[in-house]
Amino acid sequence: MTKLIIKNIFWDVDGVLANLNFAYFNFLTKHPKYAESYKDLKWEDLPKVLPIDPKYGALELKTHPALGVQMDKDFCADFSFFSNRPLYDGVVDTLKELNQLGYRQFTMSATFDVETKKKLLNTLLAEVTDFLTIECVQHGKFMHDTAKEDMLKKCFEKYGLAAEETLLVDDRIYNQYAAINVGAHPLRMRCPFTTDLPPELSWIPEVKTVPQVKDWLLENTTQG
């Protein structure tokens, strides 16, 4: 079988490099506005509080049926909760190994506050910022907009990248479409609570950890 030629990797941050679910759980159980309601919340019950949008495929504060918009605002407004999303195991070591192998690596994070998110990412990923390019894009009003798709196109032009040589690693289902629409290759990360891909996207490979991304690359791709 002919291997894909992959030279560039765009990493989604939340749900791929960093544990956003941890941040949500901490926020719901400890934020002054919500702690009383959710102080007894169990980790495994997070999807009951935040029903997963089928097109999104992962937990999101905005999906809370009554308070989603306000919860999202409160979460983003308090940096102590917003920033409390630890990196998953093996992230730093794997990114360093991939850098040594010659891959160009970027983050691709859609957010409602670009400056705050950049501040967070530069702190969270401080050990790899010497080679990792951090890109943030302003999200639109709805989470199913084209923000990531548009930013991918801009990055291809800005950095002189070929779409067909680019991999997007993302846990969100609608971002798989973003990769496909710009001519890049999608790889799905299955963090806790993610839902299955729809039938039309069942061909997309899935992994459960960042180190598995490296293994998948070594087995299925070449750098040309």
C-alpha cells in the first residue's frame, strides 16, 4: 500500500494535547456559581450535565441545556479555571521526538479570546515552543463555523505548506470536515467521552494517545 507523504502536523490543543475535560470538571465542581449544584458530580457523569452535540463529538460547556452560554462566559473569564487543563501523558516527549524526525508542528486552537488563549498555550507548551508554532483563531458565534478551516488555509499560505502533506490531529468531529475541505488529512483523537464518528467519516483513523500518533505516522506515512 502506498504511504501518505506527511511533513506537517497541526495539533488541536483541547482534547488532544491538553485535558479540557479535567478543566470542565474542576470548573463545575469548584466555581462559586456552580459548586453547590455540582459538588457531588462524578467524573463519569460529565456527559449527563453537558450533553454531547453529535456534530461536535466531545464535551463542551455550551451544550448545557439551560446555562451553557453563561457557563462558557464564566469559564473563559476566570483564568484560574480556564488554564487548569494539564497536558496529557507523553505530549512533550512525543512532540520533541517528532521534531527530531523532521516534522513541522503547529497548534491550531479556535477560541473566543485569542490573547488569553495564546498566553495559556505559551505557558502550557513552554518546553516545546522553540519548534512548535502556536496559532489561535477567533471563533465565530457558533461552534460549527469555518474558523479552523479558514485558519488552516491561511497557515498553508503563510508558511508555504502543501495541504496534501499536512495532518490535522483533532478530537472534534466537525474539524475532521475542516481538514478534508482544505485537502489535508484528518486523524481523530479519542479522548474520554468522545462519541463515534458518523458513518460517512468512518474511514478516518483514530488513536487514543499522542504517542500513538507517532506510531501511526511511522507505520502509515513517509516524509517523502
